[in-house]
Amino acid sequence: EDKVVQSPLSLVVHEGDTVTLNCSYEVTNFRSLLWYKQEKKAPTFLFMLTSSGIEKKSGRLSSILDKKELFSILNITATQTGDSAIYLCAVDNAGGTSYGKLTFGQGTILTVHP
Amino acid sequence: DGGITQSPKYLFRKEGQNVTLSCEQNLNHDAMYWYRQDPGQGLRLIYYSQIVNDFQKGDIAEGYSVSREKKESFPLTVTSAQKNPTAFYLCASSILGWYEQFFGPGTRLTVL
């Protein structure tokens, strides 16, 4: 059975801290790994990773994939209260032409206090 | 503005009733998806469709049904056979063959 596991499940930090969120996966037909941020309702896309060792960066957020060890990390530096959200990791594990069939992890609830 | 709309935002139903959740997109995306989100369990795929008049079961399709008569619309029916229907339901769409999915604002269904 395909599985995506995120850790920690919840995290409370203060503004200015750096956090690392983890995502490990076991899927039969890996294509890509995606990170989403869910603040209130609709998740919004952060990163897509397909190759090992290549860091994706957007402002204070960065992410990297290790396809040998089957995990990814999402780093957030100098956290702000606006970073408080659920961070979702998903793996595209479809076979054949069924692109976009995602398996999600449980999510990490990040709370940033002022 | 392009996007995905879901209606209603909140829905209350009595046990044993079927209920249909609406999902419409004007992004011209071929692929559409339905997910269920429960606390502490992330998103789980219910059904997805890559083309009009065709759809596939996801991981938790039992007790749900869908139709895809138009490219823009992918309604989800929660039937009385669904044992625990109270949840937050998210609809998404994507360009066929592309990984990024765009999500609607969700419908919170409560069955009393």
C-alpha cells in the first residue's frame, strides 16, 4: 500500500525560529513530490520536486528531495506568524497515464507565536 | 477571475439522506478530483476524472458517486451507504499530465 508519512504532526515555535518539516514515502510508481500550504480552506501549491539533491527555494522556504532514502524536507527560516498553517506533503504515484493521482501525508500543523 | 468554486460552504443533512456537493472550474482543466479531509488524516482521494464522461475510483470511493457530463463540472454525491460522511470535502483540478492541482475552498458536511 502506498504511504506518505509526515513528521512532526504539530509544531509550535516563536517568530524568528527555523523549522524543518519531514516527509517520507513508500510508493510503487514515484513521479514527483509536492508540498502544499493550507491556511484556512484551500491548499496552495508551494513546490514540486522530481530530482534528488536539487533544492527548490522561494523566499524563506526551501525544499529538497532524497530519492534514495525516500524522503523530503521543507525548511522555513525566520518564521513569521503568517507561516502558521497545515503543511501537506503529497506524492504523485500514478501508473501509466493517470497523472496527478496524489497520495497525501497527514499534514504538519505549524503554529508560530509572536 | 479563473478558479474553482464549491458550494455550499457548509451543509447539514440528516442521516440516511443522499447529498450532492457541487464543484465547478473555469480554468479549462481536463482533470478534476475529489478529496476528503478528516482531522489528523490529511487528504484522501475519493474519485478523479481525466476526461468528460470518464472517472476512476480513488482510495476511499465506497459510499460516494460522481458524474462528469461537462468539462467544467464534477459533482460528488455522498450516499446513505457512506458510513461516516461528516468531513471536509475538497475539489481540485489540474491540466492533464501536469502535477500541480488547484483546490477549491471546500465544503464542510455535517450529518446529524
